[in-house]
Amino acid sequence: MKREDNLTMGSISRRDFLKRSMGAGLAGGVILTGMDKVALASTGEPVGTFIDLTKCDGCPGKDTPACVAACRTTNQHKFPEPAADDIANYWPQKKHEDWTDKKGLTSRLTPYNWTFVQKVEVEHEGTAHEVSVPRRCMHCDNPPCVKVCPFSAQEKRPEGPVVIDDELCFGGAKCRDVCPWGIPARQAGVGLYLKLAPQLAGGGVMYKCDLCYDRLEQGKLPACIEACPNAAMQIGGQAQMLEAARARAAEIGGYVYGEKENGGTSTFYVSPVPFEKVHKALMEQKQGQENPQAPSFPGMPVNAENFLESANGLAISLLVAPVAGIVGAGAAAYRTMKGQGEDGAPPASGGDPERVPEREGNDE
Ligand code: SF4
Ligand code: SF4
């Protein structure tokens, strides 16, 4: 995705996008699932999604849930392709994150798997509930991942999705550290750092769900929503999705997740059991894993705070802003040169201020 796409969204304007999307029933005012179409009043607001956990059954009998399989197939052209077999470590560390030999992994988030389904059993009011939770980026309203990126490689698009520009990302993974769910996943051996300062800067590129932004541009549904055999996911105007989630929660005496978390998101889950219990069960499940400290197996912390609202977050975002300007200008210059066919030495970047020393090696 290109920076100027913020204004023009590739070859079509935002106005065209909304027009096309409205025509296809994707933007504000229309709720769509993979199975049915329900026309509501038009608002033209950013899109949101509603995931009804009473309808998601985790696709029993399938090796890979339909949404996960569809996401992997649809987005494979965006997945990383490291050129080298022997990817260098992150200086000065002695490790790097390489998922190329685990491309088939569907039980967690990776650079090659942008959504997965967590399954937990939760007791509530004397009844045992099996809860299947499709997980991916929540596409937050005020995403800290965007604000702490010194390269301005992440962007909250006006249409709702939070998108990483894989041509600008240095893979420092700060975005993952400040995400309450640790969503972005890193692949080393790809990205701009290899061209700018492979020995001094960067760790690869971060990857995550982009809400199938390219499909939205074409007036199509996100692949996972289209693929769901139970119509457990809907997309429509953000406010309408929240309204739909609240209505469903009221109907079943259930609970909404995603409205307040991280300061607000555009993804709303509804569950018949409290999310405190879902989170606890997820954390217990995580403790049983080989590396319980690894990210990319998110919990569902209720009222998760937005990092930017902390004193640290504010200070870091203020510190990052000028660095982002300088490095962003260098990266933009590089891209201009590349566009002119001068794939030579780019402006010096001066290291990777985004580096996160405490995160070591392959986060499995
Ligand atoms: S869920 Fe995490 S990665 Fe996605 S927008 Fe929110 S903070 Fe960023
Ligand atoms: S919206 Fe698209 S990219 Fe995101 S999880 Fe669904 S299929 Fe994958």
C-alpha cells in the first residue's frame, strides 16, 4: 500500500471507493455476511465488523476453519518472500524471526497466517460453553501501533482498516509491543532495511490482517467473512455493527467485546459468557504452550488500556514523531529513486529507533 493511497486509494478515489462499496453493500449503511445481505440506512461511515460467537463453531471437521483457509489463500500474494536462506540476525542480538519453515501453521498468528480460531471451554452459570473465537487485528479507532511507528509505516485508513505498508516497515516490532493483543507478526530477511542498512537497522517486516483492504477497494467482502459457512461475521458501518452487536448481546443476555478495549475498536465480538472468563481460559491455554511468553496468541483482556493514554505512551509518541519525520523522508526519497529506476544507495537512515531489545529471537 502506498502512502499517497491515503488520498487516492490506488487507481480509484475514496469517493469512488465508497460509491463502489455502497453499490456492493460494503460501506456504512449496509450489513453483509457471507450468506445474507441486509440493507439498512446509508451513513457513509467507516466500516466495522461484528463477530457473533454464538454462531462460530470453529468449523468442526475441517482441518482449517473456513475463514482461516480463505484468508491464507486470498492474501498469499502479500506474504513475505525472503530472498536469502541464511537470514542475518538483528544486530546486536543473535536471533531473528523466521517463519518460512512454518508457513503451514494455522494455530496462531504468523506472517503467513493473519487470522486463527481459538477454542476454549468456559463454564458460566452452571453451563459449559465451547467458545470459538476468530482472532485477527481489531482495527482500532486510535491504534497505538500506528502512533509509535517511527517510519509511519502503519496507517489508520479513513475507511476503517489499519494497514501496514510493507515497503516502509523496518520490522522493529514496537507496534506489536504496544498492541494489547500482540497482533502484528514479524518476518526477517525482507523489507526496506535490507536496502538501507542491513547490518545496523531493522528486523524485517510486520504482517497482520488488513481487513482485505484491496478487496474492499473492489467492492468485495473480506475473504474470511465471505467464507464463513455460519454467517458468524458481518461487515457494515462501524456504528451499525456496534448496534448489531449490542442488540445480539441483549437478545441472548450476552457480552460485547471491542467497544471499549484499547480506547475503542471497529471489531465487535458478542459472547454468551463474560469475556473475563474467555480471557482467563485463553491465558490458561497459553500457559500450556511451549513458549507462553510469545506474542501472537492473544487473550481478551476486558477494558484493555490504550498504551497512548499512559504517561510512557505519550512520551514515546512525542519522541517518535520527529524521528518518524526524518526516517520517513529518507524512505520516501528511496522510494522515489526506486520509482525512477535508480535502485542504488539510498539516504542513510541512522539505525533503528524502533528496535525492541527485550523481544528476542523467534517468538514462538
Ligand atoms: S489490534 Fe493491535 S495491531 Fe490491530 S490496530 Fe489495534 S493496536 Fe494495531
Ligand atoms: S479480513 Fe481478510 S486479511 Fe483480515 S483475517 Fe479476514 S480474510 Fe484475513
